[in-house]
Amino acid sequence: MINKRLLIKHLLAHNDENSFYDKKRKIDISHKEGKAKFLKHICALSNSNPKNNSYIVIGVDDEDNNIIGVDFFDDSKIQNLINAYLTNPPIVQYENIPFPHLPDDKVVGLVTIRSIEKITSLRKNIWKYYGGSVFFRDGSMSMPKVFDIEINDVNSKIVEAIEKHAQNNIEHTLNGVFDFLNKRKDFNPQYKVFKEYFVVCWAGQKKTVKDEVFFSRVDIELVNEQVRLFFSILDEVSISFNENYFKIIEYVNLGLQNSNKYYPLEETIINFENNASYSIDTKLLFEPPQYDKKTLHHIYNTNNTILEKLKKGLKLSKIEALDLKNLPGTYLICYLNLFHEAIDKLNEAGSYLKVYDEEIYNSFKESVRILRKVKYS
């Protein structure tokens, strides 16, 4: 089993970006340009490495390899995005890797790309790239190439050596458990060993509602691979497990006019097998709340007015400042009730909310995360 934190260190130490490895300060697949560039790199790495894994490390400074981290990114639907835009799509996995020196809410993103040994191309137009385009790696660059280019397998031995040196051992596992327990000691940290091999650590603020136990500020890690499975400062989460699985159900708090309710969002089950392997299955549970259209029109127009004032740097009234706290969630509700432009307004608001208030910006990021889950399901 590969320790993903070690793998990232070996990738960063091995060489600069090349035909099997890329690094990014951040990615943004909420906009067409960012989505198109991400798909281009996936396509190029898949085509350039037909026999081995390729990697993208996210949250690293290009100049000096300094690990700066990015927000936790829930990857559960990213394969759906790949399948929608690429012909002969590779198998793609996005994992969130914690590093001890990073703040609790930051990780390093690790994208693993495994080719199916067929030429990968864009299925349809996106941004300035045309459907049918084929990309390959040329050193550290992802470049368009002619379709009948010969594919050379030159990286298998290098990648195999890097992965071999990143294999996990009992010392890494124990250190990972102790690091987690010490770092999260204020949030009731716990751990459980599955199948005498896998160790899952989790922590969160516990509360009981009508005999049901929920957690907030939840952090869950599979220590063997140094992979963060879940992190949120906003969600309410229920956790259950037995000897064979670990189950997480996320809930989101949505509503209008201070009448909020918790809605189940997604169920994640980690199944542990006897042959030292595991699988992660996710299922969307979300049923969007439906509201009166007249009420939503009023809220939508109010949000738009507040957004325009933010863009112009105008002072908000006390009522508008209160409404702003709910703006990400109410834009989300409007979109889920078929106000299609609301998603564009929400994305437009992001940069202004980031400057205005950190708590409201966190709510914005949570709304975007929910939209991404719903959109690609």
C-alpha cells in the first residue's frame, strides 16, 4: 500500500514536471477555462503514459516546490466529469493528503491518472479547445499532437521506483495515528483498526439529537495511505461502522427566512476486504427542498441587489448585511428550484465574499461543493 504523503515527497524531489508528473498551485473546475485546462492535462498525461500511473500534485508553489496546500476537495464525482468530456477516458482519482505543517483546512491534492491504453481525446468543444483534440506531454508542457503519433512507454521503470519507495510500513502508520490524535485532541479523536490492517481515525464535535449522534467539524483519515477522506467545518455528519465497513452520511443545513432543516446529502461507505484491499462507494441522497416561486423571486432579486452593491464597494444596510450571510445558501436554493442563472451569480459572488467575510466565504465554498455533487451525479 502506498503512503501518499511519501509519494508526493518523492515526486517533488525526483524532478521538475515531466511527462508523467505535473504540479499546480491550484485548479478550478467551477469555470469553463479551469475545467478545460484540467481536462487537457488529464488527456496529455494519459496519452503520454499508457503503461503506468501519472500524477498531478496540487497545492505546490511552482517556483520553489513549497507545499502551500489547497482546500479539501471532494472528488466523488470527478470521474463523471472526465467521462463526460473525454473519449477513452482514463481512470482518475483525486485524493486529499494532509501534511502536518498545514492548517487543518488545507491539504495537498493528489490526482492519479491511469490510462486504459487507448488514445484519449476531447469528446466535445470546451473553452478554446475543439472536440477531437489530442494532447501529449512535451517535457513539462501539455501540447496538442497529431492523432497517429507513436506512443513510447519510457516512464514505467521510473514511476515503479518512485512508488516502491513510497510503500507504507508500520512506523509510518503509527506516526500517522499519533499525529492525528495529537492534532485533533480538542475534537474527541478516535481510531479503529479494520481487518487487522487498515486504520481509520476520525474526530468531530459530538452532539446528540433525539437519541441520534451527529458530529460537526469532522475530520476523517485513512492513515495507512495518509489520505483525508472527509473534512468540513460546516456539515453535520453521522458515523457508523462494524468490522467490515465505515459509513459516513453528510447532512446540509438549508432553508429560507430562518426556517432551516437538515437534509441528507451523500452516503459514503468504505468497505474493507480480507485481502488487504478496500473500496469506497458513494451514493447521493439529496432531495432539494422546493419553495414558492414568488418568494424565491423576491429573494433572488434581493441577492442580486446585494451582489451589485458588493461589486461597487457600497455600504450595506443592516438588513442587507444579515441577508448577505444567507446569500450563498439562498442562491443555491434558487438554482435547485430551476433559477438557472443563480449558479452564475453564486460563482460571481465568490471573489467578493472572500474579501468581505471569511465565515460567509466558507458558506459559499460549501454551497459550491453541494452544487458540484448534484451536477455530476
